Amino acid sequence: MKKHLILLACTLFFTSLLPAQPDDFPAVVVSSQGKVQYNSADKAVSFKITPGAVIKKTGALKIKGNGSAVVYCNGRLQQLKGKGTYALPEVFKGGLASLNFDPEFGKYVRASVEFAGGKQAGDGWGTVVTDPKKGGDGWGTVVTDPKKGGDGWGTVVTDPKKGGDGWGTVVTDPKKGGDGWGGEGVNIVPILPFGKLAPGVVQFVWSRPAGANSYQLEILDDDGKSLHSTTVADTFASVDLQKLNLTPNQIYSWKVSVPGNAKLESPLREFTISSPEAQVEATKRATTTSTYRDGSPALRGMMEAIALEKAEWYNAAGQQYETLLKQYPEDNMVRMMCSAFWMRYGLEPKAKAVITGK
């Protein structure tokens, strides 16, 4: 399977050897526990911190008692623990970016905030991003057009075939469906699974088009031969892949059609079978840093999701985000990270639903 292209792919080995360079991007509170407060440098602005808060990096965080926070700033993640006032210019002064998983995770944090901020400014998805005016940093200009910011959000999903990632036919244009999937569209969009899967029971999920009362799910080998077929009345079906005796690392695909309507058929979604041990090993990449070990459960969950995504365990990553959203519905950082995940793979209606709650 061709390796997918994502905006966060970069040569971390070389960049991590250089001192972190300041830029115009603000600081982001990735997670917080206990009582944490933001104070602007001039003391004119002060508010309680919640995860996902975007703040001016010239300000300070005041932590009471046993509170803590993880902050992303100038390309670095920093843990702030225990009672005290932490001036961000001092916390992020100089230093080298680490060689562990933290810089990779930080890039996803930045991309998700840029994406959410760009959507907020562009088409009214919601107000998940902290109001920059309250932070006093004028952050809006950073994200007015994420495409120009070089983060790849537009080009990643407009035509994946040109990107060489092999998922080309998967990404359709939901806007042309006329509904963002709410049962009025003219296409069936396969959602999950794709990428690497462990053998066992897997739920296949797709969008609901107009005029469909039943669906036929087919699983195909790389020659297009049907290995499994089932008809269901809803937009999902569970299949025990273990019973299909699929060959590890071989490319398989699935599609959905509407019986009696030849025009209503989804494009193909591709997947391969790998081992549960390989999935566990992929997750371990995130668990080796002190940021993970000392972080909140929500932070650890997000780091695991990114590690899974980077290793092409997209189904597991998507399920991880869905679990996090249910466990931490008020965590804006989780919300932004989950929305950005769906958008990376062209599933804009799902990304929008995460942000707006609709």
C-alpha cells in the first residue's frame, strides 16, 4: 500500500538538532489539570485555562496547588507542574527540541489548532478556538488561510491521487452531495475502516445517501474477487475478518452499493491485515516520553492516537478519538485533534460534526 501523505510528514531528525525557532504562532495549552490561570504580560487579561486554550506566548500561567499544564510553544512541548507562576518567555527560552515523540505530537497539535482556527474564521464551523482578543495576541492572522501557511490542509485532500498516497478514490467531495451526508447526498462515502487492521470483528461504516433503504457491503481481494458480501438496512456492518482467512500485508478493499440501483455505489476503501502485536508496538512510540508518562489521561490518549495514525492504524486511531470525545466532551484540544484527523482523510462532514456537535 502506498504511504499516505500528511502535512506533518517531515525529517524530524535534522530539525530536532536545531534550537527551536520562535515564530508568530501562539502558545497552546494542550492539557491542564487542577487550577491553572493565564495572565497577560501587562496583567490586563486573566482567565481560567482549559485544554485547547490559545494564549499569547508573552504571558504567564499561574498554577495553584498540585495543578499542572502541558504547553506547546515555539515547536516544543513543556510540562509545568506544581504551584507557581510560569512566564512563558522564560519557560521556552532557548533550548533544544527533543529527539523523542514529543516534537511529532506537537506538530499535530499545531496543525489541528490552525485548522480549527481557519474554519472558525472562514465558514463558521464554531468557536472551539479561544478568542484571540481575550488572549491579547492578535492570533487571527496566523490562521486566516491555512493553505498559505504551508500546512497542507487543502492540498492533502483535494486530489489524493496526485499526492501519491493511494487513497485517491476514497476521498469524494461531500459538498457536491448537497448535504454533508445527512441522507440527501448522491454518493456513498466509505468512512472506516482503512489502513492496517488487526484480525477480528471490525465495523464497516459509510455515509447515508438519498433514497437508500438497504446496502450491500462487499470485501474484495486485490484482483477484485468478492470474498464476503452482506446486505444490511443501516450504514454499518460488523464483519469478523478472522473468519475470512485474509493474508497479512496483502491489500484488500471494500465497497458499498444499493441493491437495485447501479448508480449508487461507493468508491473503494483499502486495508491490510497486520498483527495485534504490531498495533501495540505502534502505540509504544508515544509512551516513552515524560510528557506521556506524567500527562493527563486525555493527553495520553491523543498521543496514542497520533502514534497509531503515523503507523497507518487509521481505524484504531479513529476509534481512539471517538472514545476520547465521549470521555472528555468538554476538552477542546481533543475536539480539535479529532476534527483534524477526519479532515486529513477528506471526511469533512465528520470533521465538522466534531467541532459543531451536530
